[in-house]
Amino acid sequence: MEAVSIMFVLPSGGGGGGSNSVAQEAMGLARLGVDVRLAVNVPNYSKFLASYPELEALKIPVLSYADGAGLAEHLASCQIAVATTNASVFDVANARAEMMKGEPKAAPKFAYYVQDYEPLFYPANSERWVKAGQSYTALKDAMLFAKTNWLCDIVYANHGIKVLKVIPSIDHEVHYPNLRRAGSPLSVVAMLRPATPRRAPKRTVRIMRAIAGKYSDVSMQVFGASDEELEAAGIVLPANVKNWGVLKRSQVPDLLRSSDLFLDLSDYQAFGRTGLEGMACGCIPIVPVLGGTSEYAVHGRNAFVVDTRSDQEVLSAIDTFITMTPAARAELRQAALETSAEFTVTKAALSELRILQQFAGG
């Protein structure tokens, strides 16, 4: 394989699933000896560095840019520039336009690592919805790739653009189980993000309230938002639900390790990283059937895959888990651990390296 230099363009402060994917897979590429760098816009730069201190230890350059001209300077020294969000697609497009001014400089090849189907983030026909849809064709001759078949299919269905499939990853350095943990009382944990409606925070609290009314001996916890954020969103937790607030990326695995069941009641998940991370921590996830969770979740074998729009279906899965024998829960946990072990950063990095090298040489 010939050497290739790669720059991921990530205008984000980090902490979300897509940012975690890009950061940890950039680290995976660096460990393979690949020349990999990250470009982060100025408003997010300091927060991004704080979110991923491991980048410095691996000597991965993290460069800041204020505008298209600044990003163009960084891109001039790499072979492939990889956009990672719909916003970054337009940042990269602006940088390419800057590189073509005056005496055109040798531009890198361009790719887009699709993390989600971002038109679903915004109201239909809104300005941001239109722009998100345009992002898939905004970089002429770009290669698109994604980590789930669902993402590949939905982009092709809506835009006629072929998207290559790579392997998803989770970081097993921090996501691992504690098999010595006591099995009782059962603990249920959920993530609440009221600022992200597609994550269905009010549905999640409604389900937890139903659990509290039926199973007084089940421990329940949430994370992802402060008490003040929940109050501002009109969300009132049941009295016996503990809110851990906004956790650092390194703190989430500790909570998953101490829990038995993780609720992801989102409308859909392009991948559902926390569900798979929960499996690696020995915590069985309930995940939405809509989206890309089928990459790892098999209903009744290593997870529960449900139509999250149906409270009855969600509660039925919870009842099934809570009323299982300890032996049956242990079998479910074993299957979850075995599945999660297949999704390593090294495998993901190698799958990306293969297509990027082929693209660079094509």
C-alpha cells in the first residue's frame, strides 16, 4: 500500500457520536503509521482539543481555520480532504474555491464521511434542510462513504449518489465490562438530550415513569443534560430517577458498566453508537428499529430492537428483560459482548484506509 496523507475537516467541539467516530478512527489511522490530521474551525477548536486529549499523545496535528482561505492553506499539504458534516462540506468547498483563485494550486482529492442523514435534523423545506440535502453533491467528484448500509441506501435513494461502506468502530480501551458487578438491583439508564428532539427526551421520560410505577425495585438513571436544561424543556423526572447531568466522554462508560439496560428511544439512529458501546460494557440496549442499528443489534439475541414510536412495544421489551432469569440475562450479555468485540478501531481504520488509498491512486 502506498502512503497517503489525510485531513479530516470537523467543525465541532466533539462529544457527539459522529465526532467520536472521526476522532477515534483518526487515532486508529495514526497508530497504523498513516499521515493523518484534523482541521477544526476556530469557534470549536479549544473545546475539541479538550474533548480528545489523546490526539496530542499520538502527535496528530489539530489545525484551526477561520475561513475558506485558512482551510485552503491546510489542505494544500494533504492528498485527501475528508468532510465529516454537512457544514464541513461547504467549508471544504469554500477552501477548494480559494485554492483555484489566481494561480491554481494542486488541490487534494475530496471525500465526505457521512455520519448521519442530516436533512432529518431540520424541518422539511427549511433553509437548513435544503442546504443539508445539497451537501451530498456540493463537492464535485467527491467520494462518499459511511458506516451503515442504511446511510448508504438513504443517500442513494434521495440523491442518486453511491456511498461506499466502511466498518463502524467503538473504543474498547474505555468500553469494557465489569463481570464481577452484583446483579441486583437491576439498573436502567437512558440519555436525555432535550436540545435534540429526534432523541425523543419526552418519550424517554414517559417510559421511565411507567417503569417506576411498575417496578419499584429497579434503579433508574439518566445523563446528557443538566437539571436546569431539563426544567427549561419542561421535563420533570420521576422522583426515583437519578440525573448525572452532562458527563465527560470518559465518564459515560463507567455509567454503562454499572447498568443492566440502556434505553435509546430515538426516532431513528443512523448507527446508534451508544447502544453498541453499552453492549461492550455489558449493558443491554433497547434501540430503534428505524435506521442503522441492524449493523450490530439482533432482537432478543444481544439487544432489543423496537419501533420506538410504540410505547407498548418499548415497555414489552423492558418487561421481557426485567422478568428474565439471571441465566437468560447472562446469555444475552455474553452475546452482546461477543458482538461488540467485532467492532474495533483498527478494523474501521483499515477499511477507511483501503478506500482512501484506492481513491488517492485512482
